[in-house]
Amino acid sequence: MSAGEAGVRDRAGDWVIAVGVATALLVTGLSEQHSATSLDLLGYALLAAGGLVLAARRRAPVAVLAVAGLCAVGYQAAGFDVPAVAYLFAVYAAVRAGHRTITVAASVTMLAALPLAALASGLHDTGEAFARARGALEIAWLIAAGAAGEALRQAERRADEAERTREETARRRADEERLRIARELHDSLTHQISVIKVQSEVAVHVARRRGERVPEALLAIQEAGREATRELRATLEALRDDDTTPPRGLDHVPELVERASKTGLEATLTIEGRRHDVPTAVGRTVYRIVQESLTNIARHAEAGTASVRIDCRPDVLAVRIDDDGKATPDTAPEPGVGLLGMRERVTALGGRLRAEPRGEGGFTVQAELPLDRTS
């Protein structure tokens, strides 16, 4: 059952109880001999109101407690010797909602007010009025209503605690399984891929030193080994990410540019706008875009310079990476796994990505990511 259906069912149940209590109070009041005076009509109205107000006991338990109590005192003062049943329901609802102190204070006030109301009605002498009042609201019933509300409140609290514990246990088991998979991948694949990568690079290096033609298959093995190593490392990082360490984001982009500069690439970084307003997911995506772009430039572009520009606008964060490599519009490279990964990240955030050779030579990567301030 959905939450909406459960809410409708609860509201319907509240109205059934409210109408039932109001009907019981009115029937009890009508069974007594009363004339059609304005005071008696007020009493009937208070009997009905005291029961119908229970329909709102889930949404406003304290207000319902006050209204039910005032109605009980009112119809007692009007001469209706009717038990304060609606008030007992209100006590139960208020205690269940956690308003114990207010409920105790209100009930003590009711215990004092009801005898005075019965005495003010003029129907009984002092002793009989107090006896009738005690019958209208027995202390034992009052305690029972409060105890029932407290018992149910504690049961709901324990149920919520048990649900939270189950969620935490499931999350912990998922983290443990993720780390186990990461270890298995590392132990079973990393060594073999590293051996393939090293041996292929050695074979290519030896062939070139001897002046021999390097077979295309060997070059393909070399490139596949490099790509597999990079993708395996990224997969292991994702599997080990348990959200306990700060994610790499916009503040870490300068480290990427500095690291690229140490490889011989003349890389520059320009950041404009208010960086502290950038959501975490957007910052992480920008970091990955810059990381992948600079990696591709170092591996494939044969570029001498690269520029990274990040512009934090009010509604959009724009990032652009340009290089002066060998790419031209006539020799556009096929999009690899890295570029596809960039596009998936950007699309998931509702942004746009453009990656293509520049007309003046080199390659450009441009992305625009919306800044959702409500997230």
C-alpha cells in the first residue's frame, strides 16, 4: 500500500471514530429529559463538536485536546451529565504524539473543572455534583487512555528504530561486498593486465630500437593494455568509494592542472565566479571532465599548451578545455570510453557537452552544467 493510500485510509478511520463518538454523546444526551431552551441547544452542539473534533487528532493533537476538554466542561455546565468520552480519545492521541506534559496539565485542570461545571449546572447538590463529575471522568480511565497512547508511541518508535537499523545493516553489507569485489578485481586482474601492458611496451620499444616495423596488432595490444589499466583503476576507485572521504571536486582542479604541467605540457587554469555555491555533484563532474581531458591531451594530442577555463555563472557552470594539438576538423577522432563517460555524467545532471576539433587546430571540450540551488 502506498503512503497516499495509507493516508486516505487513516483519515477515513478518523472520521468514522469522530462520528461514532459524536453520535454516542448525542444519544446519551438525548436520553435525558431536556427542554428546547437555548442552553440545551448549546449543550447538544457541544456534545456533537466534542466528538467531531476528534477527526483532526492526528494533525493537531494538542488543539483537539483543548477543544474536547472545553466541550466536556461546557456541556456539563449546560446540565448534560454525559461522560467525557471524547476527551479520553483526545488524551490518547496527544500522548501518542509525544505531548505528555501538556496532556497531564490539561487533565489535572479537567479534573478540577468538571466538578465545578456540574455544580454550576444547578442540577445536583455539592456532594452529588462531585460524585457525578468523578463518574464522568474516572481517573482510572484517564490513566488508561494516556498509558495506551504512550505504549503505542513507544511501539512506533521501536519500529522506526528497527527499520533504521535494517537500512544501516543493508548499507554496511553492500559496502563490504563492494570492497570484496574491488579486492577480487585487484588480485585477479591488475597483475595480468600490468604484465600484458609492460610486455607489449617493451616489445614495441625493442622493435623501434632495431628499426623494425612494429606490427599493428602489437600496437593495438599496447593501447588496449593502457586503456584497460586506466578503466580498471577507475572501476576500483568507484567500488571503493564508500562516501566516507570528501569527493574530488572543483577545489581539486588546480592539482590536475599542476600535475599536467609537470609532464611538459604548458597548462593554465582560469576560474571565475562564486565557487562555494557549486553543488557537490556538479563539482565532481567538472573534476572528471578536466581530468579526462588533460589525460587525453597528454596521451594523444601531441600538444604543447592547454587551457582550462571554468566560469561559475548564477545558473550554469561552464567549463572549457582547449589544446593546440594535432587534431583538425578533417581528422576528428572516434569518441572513446572516456568521452562517452564525460557525456553520460553531463547528461545525468541535465547539462550539455561538446567535444570536437577546433577550426584553428587542436581539440576543445566544452560543458555547461545547470546549478540547481534547491538540491
